[in-house]
Amino acid sequence: MRNPFDNDERAAFRETVRQFIANEITPHADRWDEEGAIPWELHEKAGELGVFGFGIPEELGGLGFDDAFMRSIWAEELAFCGAGGVGAALGGRTISIDPIVRFAGPHIRDRVVPEIVSGRKGSSLGITEPGGGSDVASLTTKAVKDGNGWRISGSKTFITGGMTSEYYVIGARTGGEGMAGVSLFFIEWGAEGFSRTPLDKKMGWWCSDQATLYFDNVFVPADAMIGPENAGFMVIMNNFNLERLGLIAGSLGMAKVCLDDSIAWAKERQTFGKPLIKHQVIRHKIADMSAKIDALEALTNQLCWLINEDDMPVAELSKAKFFATKTLEFCASEAMQVMGGAGYLRGNRIERAYREVKVMAIGGGSEEIMRDLAVRQMGL
Ligand SMILES: Cc1cc2nc3c(=O)[nH]c(=O)nc-3n(C[C@H](O)[C@H](O)[C@H](O)COP(=O)(O)OP(=O)(O)OC[C@H]3O[C@@H](n4cnc5c(N)ncnc54)[C@H](O)[C@@H]3O)c2cc1C
């Protein structure tokens, strides 16, 4: 569908990332996913493309400008490689960069941001704990003052990039109960008392690593705190907004993959003497998928425009997040039906999309939490 907000720069950016994905990722995505990792050079190649640099000053290695449309284009186009794990592996760092750029001291920010943005090093955001992820205000990892620093104890889990990152932004309790007692810290891999183990046997995102992190009385200096003491909760909540835009755009891309592959298959497959696409029931599935995708695409474009206008649409992002994953769930299921048994075999994009719907619907704010937030934003 034509986008009224499109311009030459965005069209050129889409074409550039499309070529990059077609040449550097798609031919290998299936194998990488089966092998459980992407090569590190891909982080560096994506870094050279500039896709980690939105909203980051040039002196820190960033692009020096931001554009929600371009962020969205990157996430959407990446879905066409057919393996969500590639986007997760590359993009895991993006949810930790913003707090570092905005709130870390210059001695940390100036050293690590260029490394992360260039793709030379990975970084992760650690909020979710074994005890829970949705209720961020109840996190239990504890930071206790010790001389000119803090001792951190506790555990984080499901942390994307957790096995390969050098740098971590984690939430820990520095005050009393609830949201007003949470602070953010910068921790480096190698700190004494910091260990990690991989999460194995996942439903999807096989080529992206998720880890459980353990902090056993880990010492960090006082200036490793990111942002003011006990003000971490709002930083975490604000950080979710652009993560959610990425998940919405990624879901849009995956839904388009489901539609494209359904159409291609339905044109080719013959049943009862004619191509599948000539059967009305199948035609209606295509129409339904296409209509939902159009609606999601229009909504995504509108959100990008609002974000660019500096009018962060928190309620609309929450609604769009569950609308996007419900759209994707519908399209993945219908596409699987169109494909029949062939869709059930490993090695095609529909099979993987069907498995990876759930991480989109749970990660970065689950459908239930998104509905709750949307209604709260309505003042109810
Ligand atoms: C592949 C993957 C990668 C991830 N990467 C990261 C990462 O990099 N960093 C990070 O910090 N986290 C990460 N997460 C964690 C993710 O953010 C959490 O899984 C998510 O926030 C949900 O938390 P939970 O799994 O603990 O579920 P819970 O919070 O235990 O909730 C369980 C279920 O109950 C529902 N629920 C919870 N509370 C309510 C309520 N009040 N009303 C109705 N329903 C409710 C939830 O929607 C969910 O369906 C990742 C998760 C996955 C699967």
C-alpha cells in the first residue's frame, strides 16, 4: 500500500536494506537458524549500514538523526529473510543503547556506544527475572551500597544477546518496594561474580541467544548507575516505546511474508483440477490477510509520524502492539492452512513464522499487558 509519508530518502533506505538483506542474510538465514547463531561479522556489516545508529549523535558513531519510519523499515524488511532470530540477534542491542546514550556518564557512554553502534560489541537489556517479567515494578535483583559503589545480587532471564554481549544495562532494586525503588546499572561481562548460562530448546529465534544472568555480589562503581537513583522505572517504560515500534513493524513484515508465500503457493498448487488460488475459500483467506495487513501498515505509518512529531503515542503503541501480533497470528495460521502439509515442514518461512508468533506476542510487553496499558492510558 502506498505510504503518504514516504519520501526519496526513505525509499532509498528501504532499497538499500532490502539489497543488504537479500545479499547478506536471506541466503544463509535458514542454515544460521538451524545452527543456532549468526556470524559476528553480520553485526559489523549491519553496523556499517548504520541501522543501529538512529537517534545517536555522530560523535558517538550514530547517524546524527532519527526517523521512526526508517527504524520501522529496517524491522519490517528484516522479516523477509524468514528467520526472526536474525533480527533478534542483531537488534538485541538496540533496546539497551538508548538508556546508555541518554543517562550513562560520559566515561561509559563515550567508550561503549561507538563499539555497540558499529556492531563490534554487543549489549543487552536485563529487566526480566526468573520470578517474572510483566510486573517490572516488583523486580527483586538487589543493589546495596558498598563504599563508593554498589553490590548487585540476583538473576535475570530471557536476556537477548545475553551470551554474547560485553555490556549490560540491568534493573535492580535500590530503594523500597514498587516502581520508585528501581535503578538501572551498567555492568560489563567479566565483572567478578557475574556468570551466564544459555536458554536452550526454544520454540523460535534459534539463531539469537537468550541467557540467564547471575549476579553474585557483583561490585560496580557508583558512576555505573544509569540515570538518577530510584528513577529507573520510567527509563525502562520509556525505552519500551521504540522496542514496541520495532516489534510492530517486525510483525507487519512477517505477516506480509505469510501473505506473499500463500499467494505464491496458491498460484502454483493444483487441487480438484484448478490452481488453489481459484478456489473461493482460499481467495477469501488471501483477502482477509491482505485487509488486516493494510490496516496494520496504515497504523504503523501513523505511529511513525506521531513519533517523529515528538508526540510519543504510548496508548496507540500498546494497542498497535497487540493488534500487530493478533494480525500476525491470524496470517501465520491462515498461511499454514493454504500451504497444507508443505507448510508443516521445516525450512519454509511460514513454518517459522507460525512458531515465532508467540515471542512477538509475549516479548516487549505481552498482549495482556498491552491491553491493560492501553486502557489505563484511556484514564480507566
Ligand atoms: C525470546 C525472548 C527474548 C526476550 N528478551 C528479553 C530481553 O532481552 N530482556 C528482558 O528483560 N526480557 C526479555 N524477554 C522477556 C519478556 O519481556 C517477558 O517474557 C515478558 O515481559 C513476559 O514476562 P514473563 O515471561 O515473566 O511472564 P509473566 O509476567 O509471568 O506473565 C505470564 C502471563 O501472564 C500474563 N499476565 C501477567 N500479568 C497479568 C495481568 N495483570 N493481567 C493479565 N495477564 C497478566 C502475561 O501477559 C503472560 O501471558 C524475552 C522473552 C523471550 C521469550
